[in-house]
Amino acid sequence: MEILSALQSAATPAAVPEQQTSSIASITSDFDMFLRLLTTQMQNQDPLDPADSTEYTAQLATFSGVEQQVETNNLLRDLQASFASMNMGQLSGWIGMEARAEVPVNFTGQTTMVQVAPHALADRMELIVRNAAGDVVANVPAVLSDEPFAWNGEGGDGTPLPHDTYSLSVQSWSGEDILEERSAFVYGEITEAQTLAGEVWVTMENGVSLPAENVQGLRRIP
């Protein structure tokens, strides 16, 4: 309060509350302004009743703490910006590569590469295709292997499915017993990388977007 009083004493008669508010805001960002205010306060104090030097020291220490916090916040913002730039710089090399992730397939007639590891006791696998409503629309025999295989958008009877968004999973079977069902990894070309709400997202060629941290693998397009 003494700093503000000194500022009012040193100001011209035309000073208005907006100027005082501006000066207060400057204290948190400009150490030189604080020193000028402190000097003004000293010059306008009552010589018969001078302020205690301890009070000056406390004011200086308080402001130094505020200044340090402001600088720390600025540093954190700069670091976050640097990390974001670094991530985007690294992700720029992902554009045009194939990513592997557990994502739905926006089927528009294209062939999709699918991969999943079979159960250790499985003797056959089936690709399960579900529509956006979660209904099973196709059961397609799959090769018993953990290598990627192609799904061309056809159902079990060989009829092409309508264009839609489908979720893919693979069931492992032993004889007539189902051992497990796992979500399938889907391969797709990355067409875009962007930052959303501080998080890096990538968009695949089928239009599906996902956080970059959910990408499980990358490979160059053959």
C-alpha cells in the first residue's frame, strides 16, 4: 500500500485509476518499475517519521519472489512451446508412413492391412467386423499368423460391405472353443499431424484421427 501511495503522490493531478492499475500490473513484470516506485516512496516519505528499513527490505524480497515466479512461468511456457515444436518436427517425418494402431476403419472400398497375434493354443482365427452400431456384420477366416494380412472390405460370403466405419477384431479358436478375442491393429498412411489441446494427434488416410502416443508402430510404405 505504501508503494501505491507513493505512486499517487508522484503522479500528476491528471492521474486516473486506470493508470494506477497499469502501474500495479507493471510491478509483476518489470523490476525496474518497482525500483522507481521504491525510490519515489523514499523521496516522498515524512523525514520526521521515515519508514523502517526493514519494511523496504520486506517489500524488495516480496517483489523479487513475484518476479522470480513470473520468470518461472515464462520459462515453463517457453519449454512447453519447445517441446511442442520438437514433437511436431519429429512427427513431420511420419507423414507418408504407415502407422499401426487399434483404430476403426473408415471403409470406402480400399484394402486394409490388419494384424493381431493369435492365441498360443489357437488352431484357427477369424476376423470379426462390426459396424458403427456394434453389430457383427462379417466373420472372415484369417491366416493363423501374427503377420499382417489384407482385408478387402468383403463379408464372409464375398459380398462387399457398404461404405461405413467398422471396428475389427480377431477371434482365436481351438476346435469349436473360442479362446479369446483381441482388437486388431490396422495399418494406414499418416496424412496429417497436428496439436489439439496441447496433445499431438495424427490423421490416417481413412480419415481416422488418434493421439500420436497410441501409434504402436511405423513402417515405410512398400
